[in-house]
Amino acid sequence: MAVPVSQAWTVATYVIGQKLKGRKRFPLVTMLEPLFRCNLACAGCGKIQYPAHILKQELTPEECFKAVEEAGTPMVSIPGGEPLLHPRIDEIVAGLVARKKYVYMCTNALLLKEKLHLFKPSKYLSFSVHLDGQREHHDFSVCREGGYDIAVEGIKAAIAAGFRVTTNTTLFDGADPNSVRAFFDELMEIGVEGVMVAPGYTYEKAPDQKHFLGRARSRRLFRAILSNRKKSWKFNASPMYMEFLMGKREFTCTPWGMPAYSVFGWQKPCYLLQDGYADTFKELIDTTDWSNYGTESGNPKCANCMVHSGYEASGVYYTFGSLRGLLETAMATFFDTYQDRGALDLLNEPVKPMHSFNPLIQIEATVQTTARIDTRVGEGTTV
């Protein structure tokens, strides 16, 4: 099992407790975005396409703690932007760990090696490193040559220092399933705790709009990748969500399952869509028209979404929603190779990866030199 038993138990008791209280809508993970600045400018991401005055803003540790306590989730994911650019990220992480929240600190790992001394190893802290595949594919995806090697150096340093390390991988049209499977082997050899993998979401502001996967192509790709698994592979995801990616299950979206809090407030309805903001978590839950979201709603923005922030929670809620769900998850956990002759045939089909016919485009990330005020010392510094 990629997830520690203590974490799995905490999540299980939390979900069951919420169900026993009769709550129909409750979150699983708080997506805490302390800033949008980043030291990469990936073509498939819409997060850093904000104007400079927004990219300069950041949440204080106190604002972060208040948001997490409002949501009450046992887990907190800290995406961005690049959280390691935040001048007080060590205070934020330490405060959440002190509150016994399981924290996934998302990072592209370009700064991880030099920032490790700011953190202490804990069962409550995991660095979730963004790697989109093997070296050539990752560097193409993040629009930076050499990014893969720097990230792997950071991963190795973190593991050697005793930290939990997982990875998160976003796949786009043109991904080579054989390469992804070889990538899993590489990650296991490095010693990562578990892998999370999902198709990319079609951010409206993303510079590259050509290579997002539709649902049918996503299921075909993930069937090829996740069937006939090696026992050595470990995944940091619900078995039910992974079966959903493979086309073995149908779930409706749970847009409130991983609510996002940023400098704008609580984002409606979820981490991926921006249809307004709420000042409090209660306002988010009570005033959002949830029927407008999810594939079944007919909302074109949701048509191709299969991302973990909407469907991972659906898989977890299914697991603890009934005895059947619990048994099916147990079966998927212990009998997880998914032998599939048809999926093996898919691996033999020719694939032309994006980087074989598109040049790597380096988008200028001007935010790297944006001036900001360090609230701890009151002096202007540069990122």
C-alpha cells in the first residue's frame, strides 16, 4: 500500500463519521493555493496567466490555517503556482503538520533540494513532485529543458533526508503508454512512495489548447497504461478512481470534494473552474448551484474532465458508502494487476509523441523576477 496505514485510517474514519452525521456534501481534501507565482510556464497550465499584481499576492499562514480549519478536511494539498516560492511556506507547512493534517506539498522540485532544510520529515508531510513522464516528455510538457534532471535530484535528496515523496503526472494527447509504464519503473527504482496520474484539464487560459484528451481517448490511454500492472508499482490514488480512468466504472463528479482556497477566497465550484468566489467555506457549499457541474450536467466546461480533484473523492465516497463499495475496493487493492489481452494489443500500436513533431517551446516566466515584500523582514526581495 502506497499510503501509510495511519493516513488511510484517518481518512476512513473521517468519511464514515461524516456519513453518520448525515452530511450530504463534505470535502475530502482542501486545495490550498498560497500563491499563483511559478518558476515554470507550462503550455498546458492556466494558473500563471494572471496579471502581475495578482501574481505578487500570497496568503499569510494565518489565512491558510483559517481556511483549512473551516473546511475541516483530514488532508491538505498545497498546489500553486510553485509553493516553494512563498517566503513563509515553511511556517504554513509546520502549522498544518502541528494540526495533524496530512499535507501534500506540490512542487515542480526545481527548488526542492535547496529548500529541504526548511522542513522536517513527518508522517504528515509528503512532497508531491510534478513529473509528466520520462525526461524528454516531461521537459516538453513543462517547456523547460533539464527540468526532469533537476526534479529527480530533488526527489533523491528528499528521500535520502527521510521525507515522504510522491509524484503527480498529467497526461495529454500523444502520451506513449509504453513510455509511461517505463516511467513507473523509474520512479519505483528511485524510491517514491506512490504515483498519482490523471488526464489534463482543458484550462481556458492554457497556451496550448490542442493536446487535451477527450474522455474516450483518456479511457483508451489509461486502459493501456494501467492494465497488466507490475506488482512493484505503487499508486497514490483510490483504486476506484483508477478503475474510473480505465473505463471500468462510471462516477459522477464530486466538485465539492476538493475545494480550493486562494488569494481570491473559496473558488466556485472547484479547483479547475472559476465561476466566482465565496468568502467562507459554508457560503461556498450553500450558495453554489452544484447541479450545473459534472459531465451529467451538460456543462461544456465539464464535458471531458476526468481529473482527480473531481473524481478521486467520488471513488473514496463510493468505497465507504456501502459494504459493496468497501469489498470492491478491497478486491481492487489485493488483485490489482488487471490482466487484459486487449490492453496489451494497445501497447503495440504505433504512437507519435508530441515532442517528436513539435519543438519544445520555452514560455518566458517573467514572474521569476517579480519584486515582492517579505512580511517577515519588511524588505523588498526578489523571487
